Amino acid sequence: MLFLVTSELKQLPPFPPQQVKEIMAEGWEKVIGYQKQGKILAQGMFAGRKGGCVIWDVESVEELHTLISQSPIFPFLETETTPLVSIERALESVKSAQEKEQTPKE
């Protein structure tokens, strides 16, 4: 299952700046690790903002929740999750609809 997850840090965690940077670095290291495992297809930071987005490829919404909630920065983020349909599946749906339209009605 594909999911687009966007997250933004609306206010800094109540820790010293150095600790905040460590937490953020640990979070991005987890993202890179998940990408190496094939669970993340793409990721990136928003330019000029404290946030980013990730496209996940996981088995279930429960797995997604487990993985993103393990991030040390997760409690401080505003997160939005959007289920996605692959382009391949979208193409299949369009072709199927076309075939149904072209089938003569009896």
C-alpha cells in the first residue's frame, strides 16, 4: 500500500537546541534506513520550512503508523497521511473502463 505522509514541525520541542538537532538527525537517519529497506520510495525536506514528505510502500496502515510513530520527532510533528493508488493501478482502471464502454450492449 502506498501512502504520502507530510509532516511539519510547528514549534520546536522543549529541549536545548543541540538535543533538538540530535532528535531531528536521528529521525532522518531512520527515514534513510527505511528507504534502504524499500519501505520508502521517495522523501525530501520542504525548502525553507521545518518539514518534509515521504512516500511509503508498506503492507498496511497499521504498519505505517508503527513505523512513523517510532520516529523520535513524531510527537512534535503535525502529520497528514494520504493513501495513494499506483500509476499502474490507475492505468488498469482506465483501460478497464474503456473496455466496458466499447463492449456492445445486448
